[in-house]
Amino acid sequence: MDERSIELRSNLAAVRTRIEDAALAAGRADRPELIVVTKYFPAADVLRLHRLGVTQIGENKDQEAAGKAAEVAETLHRDATRSGPPPRWHFIGQLQTNKANSVVRYASAVHSVDRIKLANALAKAHTRATAEHDDVADPLDCLIQVDLRQPAQGDGRGGTAPELVDQLAETIAAAQGLRLAGLMAVAPLGEDPGAAFERLAILHQELLAQHPEARMLSAGMSQDLEAAVAHGATHLRIGRDVLGERQYPG
Ligand SMILES: *Cc1c(COP(=O)(O)O)cnc(C)c1O
């Protein structure tokens, strides 16, 4: 095992221990799933994580993710020493409608559906991709990203306002090729994440009352995973505490 794999293994173990401790502290019988966010890190790291048993990968930019997913798929296909299914790709970033065609080709879940127009674009893209491949693809898991800022800013960056969740949920649930999978949010800056995730948990309960299949609650990043676990997160999106600090270009 190379040095980087040893580092990733040790970081993963530490994160898994934190998740376990948080779940025990919250008295949860279930365990949230770990999505490792690999943005700004190369396909080689995704392949190392895959060997270490990571099955779910998160990315936030289509251009970067599309290339990486292709490279990972190609290597897994070619390298006979690798076993196990390919990772499941979760798209977690802001998404323009013109990227829908690309995203549906590698992602099995989109956590950042924040408007009806995007839901419609994803449905159309998924239907088209399925027809081209002439097979019966799984529907695309769609999570509604909720803006937890108070008041919601409606600036197209932080998700949909809480009062618009219902309408968007109906659109997704009715769309061919999409499956309404749950809610996603990022804790707002400058607020206790526990308070924000508590509001998110209430919104999730309300959504579940109408759509019992929408079980995913995607919340919690490196800094606030404990608060998210305490408030019922089913999927955690962890980047830097597994991979290290990101080197932003420029
Ligand atoms: C980058 C990112 C994460 C991971 O954040 P870390 O602080 O690196 O754990 C989670 N969610 C979203 C939406 C992200 O863009």
C-alpha cells in the first residue's frame, strides 16, 4: 500500500470512529452512510478509496466529476486485481440545467435539486440517456437542497426556500426517471449547526408524511458531522477530514 493510501486509511478510520461515537451518543440504532467528497482530488485517490472499501463518492462540479468518473470506471474495468462494484457517484454541487445530460451519465444521485426547472431537465436527460443505452436504468435519486439560512436568500446558491419544498417534491415524485429520495442541506455560516439541522429534521418529517419513500437526509460535513448525526442525518458528506486540505486553484 502506498503512503497516500495509508494516510487515507487512517483518516477514514478516524472519521468512522467519530460517526460511530456520534451515533452512540444520539442513541441511534441505525448508522449514517459515509459519502467521501473527492472534489479537487484526482481519480487516483478515488481508486485508493475504492480499495479501502469506500463505496460512495461525492463531487460538486460536473466537468471535474465527469472526467474522474470515466477514469475510475475505465481503470476498474481494465484492472483485474480490483473487485467489487464501482463506486456510486453523488452529485452535490450547484447544477446548471445544461449540465443535466452529462450528470445523469455517471451520477446515481443528485443532492442539489433546488428548482423545478432543474428537476425537469434531469428527468428529460435521464429519459434520453436511458433510451440511448436501450436498457432499463434505475431512476435518478433526487434530493431537494434546502436553504437553511434565516431568512432564505433565494440567491440560487443555497437551495430552495423551506416553503417551496412541497411543490418541488411533487414535481420530482411525478417525473418519469426521477425518484424523490430526500432532503439535503449545508449548515449556514454563523449559526449553531445543531439548530439548523433541527429545522432540517422537522422539514424532513413533514416531507416523509407526504412521501414516505424520501428517506435520505443528507447533512453534515467534516466540521459538523456530530450535529448532523444527532439530528438524524442518513448520509454524511465528508471531504477534508478524509482527503486533507483542498488546494484551490489561483
Ligand atoms: C465540499 C463539500 C462537502 C465536504 O466538505 P468538507 O468540509 O470538505 O467535509 C460537503 N457538502 C458539499 C455540498 C460540498 O460542496
